[in-house]
Amino acid sequence: MTPLESKNMSDSSISRRRFLAATACSWMLSHTCTTQAAGIEALYANLKSEDYFVGPLHEEVRVVDRKVFTEGPASAPDGRIFFTNGSVAKILVWDPAQKVLSTFRENSGEANGLLFDAQGRLLACEAKTGRVTRTDMKTGAIEVLVQNYNGHPLGAPNDLTIDSKGRVYFTSRFPNDDAKQHNVNSVYRIDVDGRIVRVLHEPDIHMPNGVEISPDGKTLYLIESDGRENRNRCIFAYELREDGSVEKARRLIDFYPGRGGDGLCVDVTGNLYIAAGLHKTRGTHETLDTRPGIHVISPTGKLLAYLQTPTDTLTNCVFGGFDRRTLFITCGDRLLSVRTRYAGP
């Protein structure tokens, strides 16, 4: 359980020209997000949601505990759905076939995002312990992949994804903006040899949340969900290079002034399924302009479909089922599901 050593990526390895270009691009994106957002409500008109969702939304199970905030659904190789209740630091398991809910792990480090890798191992972003772990499902052994960068602890790892080369990308949020003292809000990459690379960070991004890779492996999608005034509540798409770095950022959609996205997944055609919106305000600068539910967005940023969810707070979704055409959704104290026209990858 010894953490893999973080190997610093020297800033001097990045040319001044490339750094300035990337910074300028990020500045433009962060400042255009809020100026183009006032019309989010108008995007819901004339949607053909039946082309993407089949049948009604179904409640799989309702979680009962002293506190409940569900997150991080992940589809296991055997069809079970793992998800988290961060409020009480538990990882839960729902068996859709047997209709049984059980606890996989207590004292989970307030795990948030979960993901199974190609070997069937469970990866977890542990918000409280500030680390990303990997569990061997056969032996139960837990390996710490990362818990610090540049000699400083991570913030709160939030969500993660894996590319075709086995590299893990994860988001980490931290409330301290002093880059000299702490690791700021960032997107990191864990290479297969254990090297840790910071791919994106403040001030170029504000509050990274959900992260995903397109089915063809060429695009990294990042949800920005900062509830403060005039901050990013966008979805960015970055060109994912062969070496795992990103460039050529573009804004897909802006949820401002409503609540931005939280988690997301993609189908085989490349469309994004994004959990976003609120039923009621919650003391932030987020309005109710973004409707609460799953938003299907094309790779070019067009809102294609919308499915309303019943309660706050909607957090994340994942494809599962025997044919990968059941979308499982964590929402408040519930795990929901809906059948889809298109399968998950």
C-alpha cells in the first residue's frame, strides 16, 4: 500500500510559446463561457428525446442511511453496479439481477468516482484521504496509485477515466488557490509506469469535475462546475495527443447561469450523457435555468435529448446491463435506470 512516487514534470520541458498559446486559449474559453450562457433555457425546445431514451425512468433502489449522497456509478464485469455514498464513506453494490443492495466497503475515504479497468480492478477517487486507489477484486488488496504531487498532498480526487493505453486521468479539487503551498484544482494523468503528470490546472480551468474520453480515444472531455459567480460551468473538449497531453481546447456547451454538469459517460456513437441541473437553489450563484436531468449532447455541442430526474442532487451516470444499453444514474438517495437506443462503448 505504499504510494507510487510522483515524478515531477518539469515546467521547463514545455516551450514558452506553447505555454503562452495554451494559456491564451484557456483564458478565452473561461471568459466566453459566461458571456454566451444566458440562452441555456432555449436549448430544450424541440428535442427528440425518444430517439435516445426508451421507456420510462425506473427506480432501481433507494438508499437508506443516516446521510445519503450517491455518486460514482461503475459497471462491474459481472453486471453489478458499484456506487458511492460519500456522506457515510461507503461503497455500495447493486445487483440488478437479484435486486439486492449490499455494502462493498466501509471507511472508503469518502470515495466519489469509481471505475473498473480492463483487468476488472476497481479504481476509486477518495476525496477525504486525497488519493486514488486500485482494488484487486480477487484478493481484496488495495494499491495506492497516487496521493501527492510535487511533494504536496492532492486535494479531493473526484472523477476518473482510462484511455486505450491504460493511462488514468482524474480530476482533483482543492479549496486553496496558492500554487506555491498546495496543489490547486487540476486534471492529472497516471501513466502505466506510475509517473504522475499534471495535464490541466488553475487558472486555466476553474473547478474540474467529470472527465471522460471519446470512444475513438482522440478527445478528452472535462466538466467544469464552479458554483461561484462568473466562473466556468461548461464542458470543454480537448484534443488528446498520442503522448497523453491535451491541446486545442473548445467549448461544447455552457450551462451558466444554471448548475453545470457533474458526471458524464459516452455512447458508442460519441454522444455525451451528462448529469446536470437542480430542482431548487442551494445557496450558490447557480440558477434553475439548467433543468435537472440527463442531457445528451453531440460531439459538436448540440443538445440532442433531455431526461428529467426526480430529486436533488443528480450526480453521475454509467452504461451497464447485458447489452450496455441501460443507463444507471445516481440521484439523491436513489439509483435510477433507463433504457437507451444506443449502447455504451
